[in-house]
Amino acid sequence: MNALPTPLALPGWSHTYSGKVRDLYVPEGADAATSPYLLVVASNRVSAFDFVLEPPIPGKGALLTALSNWWFSRIPLANHLAIGEGSPAVPEAVADRAVVSRRLDMYPVECVVRGALTGSGFVEYQQTGAVCGIELPAGLKDGDLLDEPIYTPAYKAPFGEHDENITFERSAELVGQDVAEALRDASLKIFTEARELAAEHGVVLADTKFEFGKDPVTGELVLADEVLTSDSSRYWDASTYFDETLSGPERLASFDKQIVRNWLAANWDKQGVPPVLPEEIVEQTYARYRDLYVRLTGEEPPFARA
């Protein structure tokens, strides 16, 4: 991965880590390893093929944060948001695209739920007839909805390495049987309820990934990171998905950065530094993210794009 931009200097906070999309801070003077609070800032960066691209997508971080918070308010499970007396305030400079999170002991399992067979799952199915050890019926095609959603966890690899699809049994070896079952059950429940809500708004939730941690004081299972956003989930437009006159990419066009991936695939040989994204690709990508937010929430984004 190429070098990340210099993080913002935020009064009262010290930068501790940057990923492809998010920057983490702790209160100034706090120990990065033990601080009870983290500031999680969603940047406008966009990545593809393990590169952070230029330019960023203005407004993307705020859309991801707003949609994630909208879902958090509808999921009846403890989450990582630190709200209430004693928690630090989000700095004004990043108010639209940041949250204060309580510190958790994160589980090294990415909890993937698939309601449709597509992406890397479809590739694995073509090779083995199964996904993460789960046998599926023969003859399924790319994009087919599954009779029941399946839980296909992944091992969260160290930074800079690729996550690895694993079986449920392997996840139990990593975190223990009881925790593995709790992660699976919570993920399937959240996905099922979210899929039903999305369907009411003309959107197909094909798959998603969740991350969970443990409250270090109470031991409670806590939903963390982003949830059911365009970056962590695959959504399709129901009107095109169920249109029998359409097929292939047009039918399965997702509300995410696939526009960016498609442009890069057509204009870059994956050698050296990727080219700068044209303005029209930046605008089309933002429009796709925004469209999903409006469809699901029924509201305009609660921020001025910047």
C-alpha cells in the first residue's frame, strides 16, 4: 500500500494510527494503549487494489459516518459509541465524520454474512462448491440469493496483509467456542433484520461484514467499527436486480466504489502508481454513496458536503 496522507492535527487529541480510510486519536496526554476513549475519524480517502487513490471523495467520510450511526440507532445491541457524561466531545473540524468510541478488546474475526452468492464467495463456490466450508446447492449463478444467509468468517490479518477466509471451526479455535457462537448468532440476527428493512426501501442487502469487541470491564459483546455502510456491505438496487431483462454488471451494480474499481481496471495495468481519478468518477462515486443513504433513511445527508 502507498503512503497515507499526513493526518489532521486536532486540538486536544493525539494521532495514534491511520488505516486506508480511518484515522484514530486518543485524548491528548493519554496512553494510546490504555485510553478508555478513541476518536475514530472517517476520512474521504478511497482505496482500491491496495492503493489509496487521489483525489479523495469529498463528503464520503461524512456519509459513511451518518449511515453507520443511523444503523447503530436501529440495532438493539450494545455498540462502541461513547455517548454521555464524561466522554470527550468530537472536535468541530471533524464533527460530521467522526465519533468517540469506547476502547474494546477487539476479536480477530471479521464476521461476514452472505445473503447472496457473489464476489470472492462465488469464486470459491465455483472452485469447491462451498464457501468457507459451507456446502451450497449445485448450479448457483453469480448474484443468486441464498435460501438462508450464511456466516462465513474471516481472520483479520495484521495491517498490510490480506484477511483470510476461515471456517466457523477455525474461528472457534481463535476466540473460543462460546464467543464464536455469539459472534455468529449476533451477525446473522443483525443481517436478517437489516435485510428486511433495506427491502422495504427497494434495496437488496447482498452481504456485509461486522466487527465485535469485548468490553474490558463487563465482558459484554459490543458491535464496533462501521456497520452496514457502503464500504462494509454490498447493496443492490432491487428494481435492477429483479429486472429479468438485465444481466451481469448492470443488474448487480452496487452502491459503493465499484465505479472506481471499474475505471482503474480499464485505465491502469496495476504497475507503478495508479492514475489520478477523473472528476467525473469522483462525482459518480459520491452520488452512488449518497443515493444509498437517501434511499435507506428517506432523508438528505445531515451535513454540508466538504
